[in-house]
Amino acid sequence: MIAFGSNVAVSYLIFTINRSADNLLVGWYWGAGPLGLYSRAYNLLMLPVRQLSAPASSIAIPAFSRIQNDPERFARYYLRAVNIILWISAPIFGFLFVAAEPVIVLVLGAQWRQAAPVFQILAISALVQLFLESTIWLFVSRGQSDQLLKLLLIICPVIVSSFVIGLPFGIKGVALFGSSVLVIILPWILKFTFRGTNLTLQRVGQALMYPILVSLVGVVFAELATHLMIPQGLFWQLLFAALGFAAAYSLSLLITPVRKEIVSFGKLFSDFRLSNQTV
């Protein structure tokens, strides 16, 4: 138990350092002004990430721990869990990508308007951040905290190096290089995490296909709505962006597989409750 707990504690420490490295490097290289813009954009984006990951972890880790001896059920529950999270989070981050400037101005004030491009770039990697959280679920629920620590020791230098490479290009360069590297190494991270399970990249891709595609269509609709209508004022910009996503998701219900996925959420929640009652 001491070894397991120590590995988890060190892993979370490395995870925290990894998340703070870009801010530290920007402050050291560019000074307080650019750091203020970068940190405001980063912290605002991390707010929905934390709000989604914390409750998801509190549910997923105990549930996965109980079914770890049933590999297929374990894999199926993980796929449905990340599928649900994508259906919830993809439209949120897609909307934040489209409406970056009005969201920044509304929440932080007009003086932080220059943080909008950084906020927009960071929104691209927000879903990857949630996937990194899901790797923690799998390792901890299977008692493989040593593998979690090993993974973080491998990827942390890679991610920090990407920030260093982007430093000369300004805060947008740091955000772009960091986000790009996260997206590029995600398949390897998942492949490493899935060792010893029935999970594969193909199965994960199938689980994530519809929420990601519908969200991308929502981004296109929202961009068209805001550029064709050219709304004036923050409220109208946010409203037209939201209407673009609402139209995309309403139309997606006409697709049978999408409709089946959404209907199946209720059954998954019932299974989780039944699993908890039988323990």
C-alpha cells in the first residue's frame, strides 16, 4: 500500500509540474506581461477541464476497480465512459474555440482581449488533457501505479521540451507547440496504457468518432453563423455561436447511430448504480 500510494503521489506531483511548466517558462523568458495573458487563458480553459475530470475520476476509479477481473466488461465500461465525456466536453471546447474572444472579454474583461488567440489554441488540446486523466483511471483502478509513474516520467520531458521549442515564437508558439505535441503523442500514450487490457486504439476511435465529428460540424456551423451574420456585441456573438452548435447537434439526432449512443447513456448509468448496490 505504501509503494502504491507513493507512486500515485509522485505521479500527481509530476502531472502538476507538467501543467505548470509552460507558465514558468513563459514568465522566465518573456516576463510578467505575456505571462499574464498566457496564464489567464490557460487557467480559464482549465476550469471546465477540472470540473469535468474531478467528478469523472471519483466515479470511474471505484467502478473500474470492481470490474478489473472482467477484461471485456472493463473495456466496455471505459469506452462508454470516455464516449459520454466526449459528448459532454467536445461541444464545450468547440464552442470556446469559436467564441474565444467574446468569452475572454466577458469573463476577464476587455483588457485581456489579446489572450483570446492563446485561449483558442489551447482549446485544441483540452480534450487530450481529459484523455490523460483517463489513463490515470486505468492504471490506478488496476493497481498499476508503477506503470503510471513510468508513463509520466517518459512524457513529461517531451511535453516540457515542446514548450521550450515554442518559447522563441511567443506565447502563441508555446501554446501551439505544446498542443501539437500532446495530440501527436496521444496514440502512443493510449497504446502504452492499454497493455494488458482488451482496449485497442481502433475500439477507442470507434467510441469517439461520432462525438468528435458532430462537434467539428458544430464548429463549422458556429463559424458560419458568426461570420455570415456578423453579430454586434458580446451577447449576440455568443448567441450565434451557440445556435450554430445547437443546429449541428439537433441535425445529428437524425443519424441513427448517434441517436442510439445518446439513448444508451441511461442504460450505462443504471449499470453503474446496480454495480454499486451489489458490492
